[in-house]
Amino acid sequence: MSSAEANPLANLEQWDDFVKDRYDPGKPKESFRHYDEKTPPVVREFYRLNHQNQTREFVLQKKNEYTGKRRGPMGIWEAMEYLNTLVDDSDPDTNLSQIEHNLQAAEAIRRDGHPRWFVLTGLIHDLGKLLCLYGEPQWAVVGDTFPVGCAYSDKIVFPEFFEKNPDFHNSTYQTKLGVYEEGCGLSNVDLSWGHDEYLYHVMKDYLPEPALYMIRYHSFYSAHREGDYQYLMNDHDREMFAWVRTFNPYDLYSKGDERVDTAKLRPYYEDLIAEYIPAKIDW
Ligand code: FE
Ligand code: FE
């Protein structure tokens, strides 16, 4: 597969913008299922690749490859600057850098008086997108995440694209529970691979549990926005998902906020990072 075929999006923000549009609060509820015609062709193509290629086998292989964190030590600000080198192919005037998007989310959380770890989570939540710079295709970095190894929820966008996924034809994987047990808890469930799961593994020793849930499940829209997959969750997941839902509007809707002064904000955020995270951590 050529790289243009593997990476149909001009930039990762096209996926974020699509999700934001899907959950636009001004949108009438019945229009939720009608995203089809209005979806940019590159976004459709992105989902086609994502749904076709995220097999359980692929997910387990990526977990094995990345959760050992063998890519060497790096500081948080350094990682943010590195992620910023992921340039947009689209108009630079209308698109914010990755650092700016993340600072806007963090600043919106700070303005609302949330705890410091929550502000920090806003800042770092998308750093797993570094996967793109490691050479992973877009469909293995972003996209709504979903459990693999059990039946797909019809609340996942473009469910028809799952028909091309080899797991769709595996009868064990296509029962309601698949390889899982009822109420087994999400920590025992493999979700499609992407920036959420990767960053969770990088951060899991450093942040409080609600922050880790926000990081790990922020793209799991069929669960946190649509309420599906309750049968895989335990009571603790349900409790923690209140935090995931609290975080989601900052992720989706803080982008249009006024421009942030990165240089001016940096000292505050460097202090905040140092409060929780060592100067260099393994990636
Ligand atoms: Fe994200
Ligand atoms: Fe985000």
C-alpha cells in the first residue's frame, strides 16, 4: 500500500473535526445518523481503512510492540515540540499547531477551576499521536476506538466498513461478548490501537486514575457518548467514565477558543508537568 493510500487525511485534525461536527451541540438529534453525505471523502476512506485493518491480531501485535516503551527517554515539552513537527498539509493560517490545540484544551479546563492533574491531562492527552511520526498509518493512530474480539456496536460510525475486517468473519469474535466475560472490566478488553492506548501505557505510573481513564478512553465514543458496551464494563469503569465524559467537551469544543501565547504559558505548564512527571520518561 502506498503512503497516500495508507494516509488519506491531509492531517489528523480532519478526523477530530469530523467528530466535533458529529457531536455539534447545535445539531438536531435526528441528524446524528445522517453524517454520511456530508462527510469528506478522505474521512470516509480513513474509516474504511481503520475498520478493515484493526483486527484483534493487529491490536495485540501493536501492544506488544509499543507497551515495552523501547523508543527511549523524552521529556513532555520535548514530546510536544516533536509532535509539532507533524505538519499540516492544509492552510497554515486556519490550522493551529498541535501545541496550541493542546494548550487551548488545558486552558479551558484551568479556567473552569478543575484540579491541576486535570489541566495537565488536557495538555498531554493527544501526545500518543507521536505514533504517526514513528511511521504508523493514520488509521492506527486516530479514529473512534472500539473493542476487538467481540461484536461491533452499531453505534460506531460507518459500521458497514467492518464487513471487510477479517474478524467480522470469525464467529467466536462476533458474539456479543466474544472473547470476554460479562462485566469483566475494560482493563481486560482490547480496544482498537491508537493514540489513546499508547499514551496510557506511557503515563500509567504518573497520573491519578481519572486522568488515565480520560487518556485511555477519550476516543471510545460508542461507550462514553453513546452508552454502549455496558456489558464489558464493571462498576468501577462506570464510575470513572463520568470523568471521561467531563473531559470530552474540552477536547471537542475548546479548539475555537482564542489563540494562546505559547511562550507566555510555558513556565506555568513546565511547573505543572514537573509536579507529576519526571524530566524524562520512556516512550
Ligand atoms: Fe485524541
Ligand atoms: Fe484531542
